Amino acid sequence: MAGIIDTIKLGGTLVLALPAAIAGLELVMSGQTNYGVALIALAIGLVVVQHWLTLPSDIPELLAKRVVGTVTKESEPDREDDRP
């Protein structure tokens, strides 16, 4: 499940990618296929790069997630059915 920060980052990327994709679709519909496909590819590339690229500013967040995941692991419950 994505956190609130990831959702905000995706929203910011979509603010830039959606107008390019819409303009690309309009260009494809009007017959200028090369420019339209280029804009659509740019929009898809923006979203993919934002999702997969790790920036140096993201490293502390990744480390914090890993530490929290290690600290909050659930221990196995006591098995009371083995006792006489």
C-alpha cells in the first residue's frame, strides 16, 4: 500500500504528464502522429521514471521504512495447545 507521500508525488507527476498526454492524443487525432506519439511517450515516461527512479533525497525515507519494518515485525504467538 502506498503512503500519503507516494500518493502526493504521483499526483504532482500526473499534473505534468496528463496535459502532455491529452495534447498528444489531440495531435494523433488531427493527423500529426509523430508529435502525438512523442508526447504520449513523454507522459508515460514521466510516470514510469517517477515510480522507479530512486533519488538521493529518497534514501532516508527508504531507510526509515526498512527500520520500521524490522522493528515492528510480529512475533509468533505462544502455543498453549502443546502444554499438558
